[in-house]
Amino acid sequence: MKNKLIIVDGYRATSKDRTNLRKDTWSLALDQRAFGPRRLVVALSDRRGRFIGLSHTPRTDPPEIALGPCIDHIGGGAVAAVAFCDERIKEGPPPPELVIRFGHARSIAEAHGVHLVDWITCDDQLFRSTRLALDPNGTWWDVP
């Protein structure tokens, strides 16, 4: 690991916020660059998708290791998360290591008591849902 310190910033939703992660994830994916380039952004919600908060940090190497600190930063009451990582995407089928990376990220989230619904990679041109790339016919919101 090249990073020795992971600095996380975040925002908690107010009672007036009507964002729902089940419905608004793609809007968040399009807006994730608002936090700057080369960042990991993690949106957290309750079981039904009601948005609880969002945390972000500079992308680490590998990116998954910053997931735990991002979850801990907002934490409280979160059951589900969607991660948005600003990293280069190659057109075409997803790379073979995607299954391993997603499994690792899911195990990190699980260790923090949160189910990782998706890991969405984003760059200036494209974004890719890991969940949909691995199982295009499956149920996207698979929160137990």
C-alpha cells in the first residue's frame, strides 16, 4: 500500500433530502467528478435506499482499501453502499480481475456491517457498473 493515511470527508443527509440510492445512483455516477479527479466516493443508505450520506477520499492503491474508512466516516444506520471510483475504463468487456476486486470490496464493506450493492468505475468518458457487468440479468439492488 502506497498510502499511509486515508483522509475522508463527507456529508450527511438532512430529513428534507429525498435522494434514494436505488433510483438516483446513475445521477450520482454522472456527478461524482464534482469531488475532483482520482477520488473514491461512497454513497450510503438504509435497506430501502434512503440516502444517509456520502463520503469521499483520494483514490488509494488499490482503490478498495479506502472503502472501509469511507463507510466508517458516515456509518451510523447505513445498511447499503454504492462506491464510485474515478479510474480509467477500457471499452469492451470488463477486465477479468473485476470479479476479484468486487469480491474484495464486498468483503471490506461486510466487515463494516454494510452491503456493497455496486462498485461503479467512472472516468471522463464512460462509467461501468460492476454489478451489471458481472450479472446483467440479475437484480441490481440485492440488499439482503
